[in-house]
Amino acid sequence: MMIIDDWLEDRISERKFHLEPATDTDEFAMFAGMLRAEALASGYTLDALENACGGDISSFVSGKMLSRATPAAHIVSTPATEAAYAQA
């Protein structure tokens, strides 16, 4: 059995590639509920899952999903980058 951190990253990656990025807090709460059920079915405890998420599964998931959904948010816009995008 893999460690809970690796298992959790795999579940989040699967969600990223199979579904549209979630942006609604209700979607994150639903995904957190699914993670709880899947963790139990995979032999993990809810305490282990909550510890891997820093205590708040929904917040952890939303942070991971939003950071993966918006990689361009980390790009700094400069006149040079704007000119490059305009030419593309």
C-alpha cells in the first residue's frame, strides 16, 4: 500500500486529467467527500487523510486544483511577453 501522500496526489491528478477544473466550493466539498470514501475503501483512515491535507481536505483540494488549473497566473506580464503573445 502506498503512503497516503502519494495516494492523494494520484487522486488529484486523476481528477485534473479526467474532469474540468473545479472552481466552485461545492465541487471541492463533493470531491473531498469522494476522497474520504475512496481513502476508506483503499484502507486508509480518515485521520491519515486529514493529516495529509493539513486538517482541511476541501481547502487542500481547492488549493491543489486551482494551482494546477491556472499555471499562467504565475507568469509575469511584461511588455516583452505581451509582444510575444501578440505575434503568436
